[in-house]
Amino acid sequence: MILYNDILGSIGNTPIVKINKISKNIFAKLEFFNPGRSIKDRIALNILEQADKNGEIDENSVIIESSSGNTGIGLTLVCRVKGYRNIIVIDQNCPSEKVKLLKALGATILMLTTRNSGCEDLTEKRIEFVNKAKEMIKSLYIPNQYENSNAPLAHYYYTSQEIIDFMEDTNIRFKAIFISVGTGGTISGISKRIKEYDPSINIIGVEPLGSTLFGGEKGGYLQQGPGNYFKPKNLIYDNIDLGVKVSDQDAFNMCRKLALKEGILAGGSSGGVMHMAAEMSNKFEGKVLCVLPDGGEKYLDSVYSDQWLADKGIELKKQNKIDVKKIN
Ligand code: PMP
């Protein structure tokens, strides 16, 4: 056993598990084993540690960041341990569970009340607000997960190395890695390092249908975390072999299936990557890896609520539904 000096020591080194019933050739890297229950803990730690090293922040700094929730939770964890105050700017699309987690961890939460259709991505509005705040209060520090190179570098140095170590230790060779894309930090960091290691491994980016990172028509989507209507600086296409789109319906049905068949409770973007991997794994004639960004506890009132799905017009396949049986 290892002694961690604080909770931040437990970030990373997430398990890779075999998927058994949904498909024979898929493996999943479970990022909800991070203490903030998402892959974003990795970039939060790396960005703030580097900012501290470079003298950009000290114990009097106030960290402010736009987030769909997970980066906010990761940053808040790091801020509590390191003693910085922090503000997280979210919007009304942020699932209530993430808001509660941010509150529980002591973030100051600013929620944009911009009206929208309920599934329009509001990332650009949040960034605009953060930049305006910085103009007014110079002492604020913006980690800027969309542009800060220490976000992809967290995945270049650490997440990728874990995948490489797994392949070396087990002799399992992945033909492809499926990665959810939002800011691009995860895919840019992993794809660069993995292509240096073995250029024959395919890197597949997955975004929600309606997001425009890989082109296509702009539209609404309900998957929270992945996707954007603008190209963040941290999204580097050079080492990405293919970008694909997944509908909310397919992503959310796969979330239910993952829970019911494999006992893996994962978030909407995880359902998205797993759906695409299951659809495409035959094409690669070998084993593929899915990086699952976060856990399902943050979506119990949305992805895992039959009522919420029905209200949003998402059809849940009968086999993916479990009814509560009422007894007297
Ligand atoms: N899925 C979830 C649940 C996320 O929170 C994020 C990050 N916002 C992503 C996918 C996309 O990851 P990245 O920003 O590294 O592209």
C-alpha cells in the first residue's frame, strides 16, 4: 500500500477494465476513480502546480474558471488542499449533482442565467464572463483549460504513460483509442504521446451530434462536458485519425447498458465513446480502449432518470430500463 500525503496524491493511475458482455474487444479506462470523480482532476492539478511553480499564483490568489462542472470540481479540490480561494462559472445546463458537489467542496459558484433552449452549449458565454471579470479584477487567475498547454500535458505525461504501461505489462495491444472531445485537452495530449509510441494505434475523437469540433451542423445536445461550437486552442487535430458524432439517444442508452450489463455507472460522454467503440470495434480487428471521462452519480437525475429522458424526447430501449416495483 502507498501513503498519499493528501487527496491529490490519489489523482491518476485509474484502472483499465475489460468489457465482457457488450462487446468482446473493448477495454475501458475508468476516470471516475479520480477523487473528484472525473478525468478533469488531472488537468486541474497540473495547471495549478505549474502556475505555482512559475510564480503565477500564491496563497492570496483567487482562481476563476468557466466549467461544465468537472474541471470546476477538480480545481476546487486542488484549491482546498493548496489553500487558494476559487470561483467556478457554470451555466444552467450544469447538472444539479455537479452544483451540489461544487458547493460541498466550498467553491464560490456563479451560475449564468442566460436563457437557452435547454440544450444549447453556453461555453462561450461563460468564457466571456470570466474574461470580463479578469479585466475588472486583475488579481484573478484563470487556469484557462481551453488554451493552457498544461492541460494536454497532464495527459501527454501521465494518462498516456498509464496506457503505455498497461500495454507493456499485459501484452495487450490496442488498435484504437476512443476519446471524448470538449476542450481537446484529453485527446491532444494522449494522441501526441501514443503516436510517438506507436503510430499505428488509431485515435478516434467522439463529440455529441450537434457539436461542431469535427465540422457539421450546429445543434443542441444534452451530453454534458464534451462538445463545443468553437475550436479551443487545446484541440490539436494532427494526431487524430477520425472524428465521429454520437447522438444523445445512443450515448444515454449505452450508459444504461453499461450499468446493467457491466456494472459500470458512467456519465453521458462515456456512453458516447462506448457506443461508438461498440459500433466500430469490428473495423479495427483487435482490441480497442475507451477513455470514460466521468461517473454516473453526477447524472442520476438526468441520464439515469426515466422521466427526464422522456421529458427530453429520448427513447429508452426497454431492455435498458428498470422499474421500481411498489409494495404495500
Ligand atoms: N466528458 C466529460 C464528462 C467532460 O467533463 C469533459 C471535459 N469538459 C469531456 C468529456 C471532454 O474532455 P476534454 O475537455 O479534455 O476534451
